[in-house]
Amino acid sequence: MTDLRHLTTERLRLDAPSRDDLAELFAIYSDPRVWTHFPSLRHTTVEQTARMLDAWTVAWRDVGLGPWIVRGHDDAAVIGHVGCSPRAAWWNLGYRFGAETHGQGLATEAARPALEAAPTVRDVPVVAYLLEHNHASRRVVDKLGLTLQHRGPDAGNPDPAAVRLVYADRELAADQLAGVMGE
């Protein structure tokens, strides 16, 4: 059986997170260049990033899968994160990379193992949320083969014109979509 806590791709190392990753992850999450599509979600305190990192650690401990910390093969520096976070009845696929790595196909490369691993741990839909104007993220989910399940207003977004897209690895039943939208 594959050790899901440590995987490699052609160019990347994917490792389950640890508290040692906090400073480098905060540098990514606090960088305004990384949040051009949703500036209000940018982390302004290291405590925000620590809470997120703690939730990822709990996912790995309790479910056996969660987001990975992403590094290059030849560099110990954190360049981003990718992975599936457990939700009530689905996986939430998420990824965020340092601005200097954007446009290199790293999110797509790193997300493929997440899509492969998720159903081996719990066979429920993998869902990705994104904003319609985030064309780069949309290209990632398209390359991964996820399909559009919903397009509508982004409830709670400070931008009242924001449109939320929900993609999934399979067709979502009405009750599943309602659950996804309610979370």
C-alpha cells in the first residue's frame, strides 16, 4: 500500500504537513499576489495559517488524507499546498501556490495524486470551488477532468457580483449539491 503521507510526482514532493511548515505557508497565504481573485481571504496573522495547518493535521490523523505541503524535488522550500480536505459527504479539493510558481502547471501536477487518493480513503465526490473570474484555477479543474456542477452567486463574498463555480469529479445529486453549497 502506498504511503499517502509522502508522494512524489515528476517535479514535486508532496508531504503531510507539520508545524515546521508554518512560516513558509504563512508567507504564501499572506502574499497579496496570491489573493488577487479573493483579497479578503488573505491571511493577515500567522494564527490564521496555524489554524488552517492544524485542521489539515487533524484530517491526516482522523481520516488518513488531507492537504499536502508541496516542495520541488531538489529544494526543501515550501512552494504551496494541494490536496483533498474531508467534508461531511465530499472531499474539498484545494490548492494554493507561491506567486513565483504560477503558470508552470504545478497545481495540476500536484492535484492529480489527490484525485487518485481520495476515493481509496473514502469514495465520495471530490469538489472544487472557485470564482468565475479565476481563469487559472478554472484551467486546473478542466485539465483534471472535473465538470461544472453549479454556477451562481457567491454567498458571503464581499463582492456582490462574485460568481461561484462548483466543479466535481462526478455528477452531484441535488441533495449533495445543496450540502456542498450549505457548507
